[in-house]
Amino acid sequence: MVDLMVDQELDELRREFLAESADKVREMEASVDGGRSMESIERVTYLAHQLKGSGGSYGFERISSEAAEVEKAAERLLQGENDVLESVREHVAALRDEIEKQAKALR
């Protein structure tokens, strides 16, 4: 009985994490699509870094690795490599897809 309660509580925390992650990804998409100001790309890097660190804590290794790819690509963009913008978009889309997949699995 205790194990069931712990599992239910963990699943609730994981659902909350995924909901917050989806919000962060929407913000990343808006930042990338809305313009490429230094501040917006720095925000993408920051959000990706947060997801990279916390994804694994909840058992979402794929979310963590996709967020790491977003972070790396955004950092390259900040360094002036303008040809990586599409890569940032692709990684953000892959991150969004993985979050949606995991959220469906927890329903």
C-alpha cells in the first residue's frame, strides 16, 4: 500500500514537471521564432540548461539529452554561428515531442 502511494506521488510530481517543461518549451519556441536577440537566445540557453539538469532527476533521460542539445546549439548561436538557428529549432521541436510523449504515457 505504501509503495502504491509513493508511486502515485512520484507520478504526480513527474506530471507537474512535464507540464512546467511544456511551458518552458513554448517559451523557447517563442524566443527562437520571435527574433534572435541576444536576450532571447540567452533565455533559451537558460531554460534548456534547467531542463537538462532536472529531466534526469525525474527519470526522463531523453528530455535531459534533448535539452542538452538545445543548450549546445543555442550557445553556438550566441557565439555568432548563425547557421545553427535551424538546429536550435529542430532540437526544441524534438524536446517538445519527447515531453508530449512522456506526458501521454503518464495519463
